[in-house]
Amino acid sequence: MTHTHTRTSCAALDAADPLAGLRAEFALPAGVLYLDGNSLGALPRATSERVRRMVEQEWGEGLIRSWNEAGWYELPQGLGERLAPLLGAAPGQVVVCDSTSVNLFKVLGAALRLRPGRPTVLAERSAFPTDLYIAQGVTSLFDGVEPTLLPSAADLDRLLDDRVAVVVLSHVDYRTGELLDMAAITERVHRAGALMIWDVCHSAGAMPVEFDRCQVDFAVGCSYKYLNGGPGGPAFLYAAERHQAAARQPLSGWFGHARPFAFEPGYEPTEGIRRFLTGTPPLLGMAALEASLDVWEKVDLPAVRAKSLALSSLFLELVEPLGLPTVTPLEPARRGSQVSLRHPDGYAVMQALIARGVIGDFRAPDLLRFGFTPLYLSYTDVWDAARQLAEVLESGEWREDRFSCRGAVT
């Protein structure tokens, strides 16, 4: 490979990295270069102990008393308050609960009720499919309302009119890593009288997010990617304070009731962000997220963004001689924290790379995805991963039959 960086220069960057010390907070397997934190974040070292304490002490010894004595009941909102600074949100607007899909159902249903008489929901055709499926499901419950799919976010202005109730977009495209301008798009949506919902699954924990400054209406995101909350970890939702009193979300479960332990037959939503809760929270997942947030509260987000861009720029430079088409924007301001490359046999190439200990992932039909997680990924990791990719391609080993056998999860 021909490039300006060497492994020695990458080691020098690691030595000067202000985030380098955070790598010790994570349990990284020996012999593995992990470039898939954009899909599932690595395990924080403190997580096992925190979950063990909840299982053995709070559950095993405290039993049902722990709803009060260990603060279980307050966890959804308490974790939301801890997440809020990472999302640019003032207190009282973020709650941790359910999955991203369920939370999108809730906020989209609430937003449609706030814009009666407008029959259209706009979403991007290339959005993560669950966002589209949820939009189809929610709109089917409203007479005359249906989703319209944008060919791309660039087509928004062409379709944005007084018939649009809500726009749902991903802040970072899960396939390409393209970053959208949250402030500018939200402002355009508001000018048309519509409400804006952002999916921040691929930006929360990878860069500063500024919900309040951008005047976002609602947002959803997950905790298991860059936030390292664990597989299937609880998601979060944001509802701007200005909408909370009027918002009525459709999944009116008992944890969102004004008096959940009065056990009344009629539903009355509580005040504030807790009205977006539905059922009993997944406490073991919340314990894991607690441990991760202990790490995040030590982190400077602008430094995370700077290192993220530096890592992905380095990778783009190192793989450029390989000749693989790059679908990720080269301009740093338009890039999230991943790089996606095309290869017609991308699945097999990625499997061969994983066999060498370099873990990325594949997205159909032909995308090799590499995530750059600044808290535990080093510049020399990126150098070594690019070298391994070059060797996989040059050797042709990816053509071996074993690398074409697909698992249920690709």
C-alpha cells in the first residue's frame, strides 16, 4: 500500500491520544481488532460486576424490596438524565425504555396526534428497515395517513408541503455512514409546519448530538452500539418539553400512568417525560447501561468526534490503493463514525477478514462496514486492520467455500 502514514507514525498518534487511557475501561479479547462497535459496542470492564450486583444482591437478597430500596422504579428517568448531556438535551426530556422500534412507534403516534389533518409521513427509502416498518404500522392505525418514501434525504424539499405531518430521518445512514445536518433539516421541516423525529442510533456516543439547539421534536436511539450498553440493551427516547403536556403516545401502559400503583381501570398519563413509559423496565439491561454511563461521564465528546474523524480518515487513506468503491462521504463534516466499502463478494471478504481476527460486518447486497469507536480503538489498530484487508484481497483467500456459508445474522 502507498500512503503517507506508517505504523510508526500511527503509534506516535496513539502516544499523543487524549482518549487512549479509556481503552483500559473495556474488556477487549486478545488477538481481535474490533471494528464493529457501530453494531455492538465492546464490553465495559465494570459491567459484569454491576449486573452481578443487581442479580445477586438487589434481586437475590433485596427481592421485591429493591423497587424502592435499590431505586429500580426511578431507573428509566434516572438513566435518561445521565444520557441527556450526551444528546444535548436539558433535564426532563430523555427516558430509557423499551427498544428503538417500540419507542419510534410511541413518538410517531404522538407526533401524528399533534398534527391532525395532515395525511403524510415522510421517511427515507434507505432508512434502517425497522423505521419504515414501524412507520407503516403506525400510519395504518390513522385513517387516510400513509408513509411516503424519499429516494434520499436530498429530495426532502421537493416533497415537503402542508400535507406532511411528520418527517422521520436517520442522523447517520446505517449503510453509508453519511451524516445529515440535523439543525438545517429540522428548521426546514418546521417551516412547513411538520414535526421532526430523528433516529440517532448511529450517532449517539460517536459525536456530540444537539437536540435542544436544533429544536428537535422527538428522537429515538439505542444503547448497544457506541454507548456500549450491551446486546439488546434498552433504548431511549427524547421528547421536547414543549410537546410533553399535549403528547399522547399510543402504548399507554401502567408505567406511564399518573398513579401506577392505584391500579385504576382508566388510563391517565403522568406529567412529563415519564408519560412515554409503557411497561415494566428491563432492569438487567439497565444495570449494564449504568456501568457504561460511568465511563461516558468521563468523556469529552468533542474529543471523541475529533478522534473518530481522524481514525476514519486514516482508514480511508490506507485502503484507497485497494481500489474498492467507497460509499462513505470523504468530507469529514458529512461523515459519521464508520466507513463502508463495496465488493461484489463482500460477505465472503468480511468472513475471511473475521477469520484473521479483524471484526467488521456486512450489509446486503455488497457493503463491507467498518466502525470507528474512539474510546477503545487505536490508530495502530486501524493500520493493522487495513493491512489485513489488503492481504485478504491480494491472497484471494476469501474465495474459499467456508467463507460463503452465511449465518442467520450477517
